[in-house]
Amino acid sequence: MSLATVRLKRLGARDLEKALAKAEQYRALNEPEEAESICRDVLDESPDDQHALRTLGLALTDRFAVEWRGVFDEAVATFRKLTSPYERVYYAGVAWERCAKAQIAQNQAHNAAHSLEKALECFEEAERLGAKDTPDPVLRWNRCVRMLDRHPELVDASAGPRSHEFQHGD
């Protein structure tokens, strides 16, 4: 076998839900690239599969701690493909929040402050759009506020002069 001729195989009629369950297992094991690969296989067979899109987007955000710059735009674009307006805005908020966490770790207070502002906007909109008994947007909102409490430099950065040099994607 020559590695130069190796090609991807398609899942075909195999059980896509079982494949997605494996992707979620890999996410739980903190192996987002494996989860991402499985989701891409499922999406090759079923491009609008909402479970695969959510899981792929989340797997991409799982990589932010290591490489958010090249992955953020793809995660947000993936979440935009979700059919539910609530899920589109909620998961966009998750992407912004996780991006902020990565930026905090890299001492990028201005970028992190901007990302948290975007996350809060998304979670506020998700709360408005979602079912009234859904706690998720409130829980995420509160997590963002707690990040601000733990990192007062972010509040200072957001009060300073605005720059258009925020770094989120490529």
C-alpha cells in the first residue's frame, strides 16, 4: 500500500448516531480532533445533521486552549448552519466565551474583553429566544460574569480605547 494513494472512506449506510456517540466520547476524553474527524465523516453523509454540526462546533471550541486563532471562524460558521435560531445564537455565545478563556490565558485582555462582550450579547439573546425553563443561557451568562470578577483587568481593558485589531480568526 502506498500512502500517496490512501483516500478517505465514506460511512455510507452505517449508523450515524453511533458514530456521533463516539464523537461525544472523544470530546469527553478531551480528544477534540478525533471527535472533529468523526463529525466530518457524518456530515459527508448528511450535511445538515444538527447533532453532527453541534458536536463539530463544540469539538472545534475544545481546541481553543491550544489554537483558537485558526479555529474560531470555523466554529462560528459551523454554528451558523444550525436551524434553530436559539441554538445558533447560544452556541455562538459558547464560541465567544471559550475564545475569551483562551485569550485570558494568553494575556490578551483587550481581545478577551471584546469576546466576553460578544458572549454576553449572545447569551442574552439566547435567553430571549429559548424556552423559559431552559437554564443554559443564564448559566453561561453567570460564568462570563464570574470570569470578569476573577479578571478585573478585562473590565479595565473594555473601558479603554477601542481597537479594530481584535484577533479572533485567521
